[in-house]
Amino acid sequence: MSRPSYLAGLDIGSSTIRVVVVEDRARVPLVVLGAGHAEVDGMRRGVVANPEEVAIGIQQALKDAKKSA
């Protein structure tokens, strides 16, 4: 039996960061394991204005995804 492969999608928007984690099984559709989001104020017109704020937002979105898994 082969090991499952995991994929993550990350959407960093102007005010919200979203993340989704899926399991990619052979010959089976992707299985969503968790999804999360976090409100952020570190982006300005598509440019990272505050890297620390964005990093914290990514961590919060990942925690939220783990909770929903």
C-alpha cells in the first residue's frame, strides 16, 4: 500500500488568508482534510506590507484548518 500524499492550498488576500489541506489518493478524488481562514491587516494592494502580521495570519489559518480536520 502506498503512502498518502498531502497537498495544501494557500490564498493570501488583501484582508483574509485561507488554507485548505487535502489528501491525494491514487485513483480517488481529493479528500478535504481541513480548511481554515484568518483575517489579516498585513497586505496593501497585493503587496506584503507587514510580514509578521501575514505570518501570524498563516499560522492562525493553519490552526483553524487543524481544528476542522
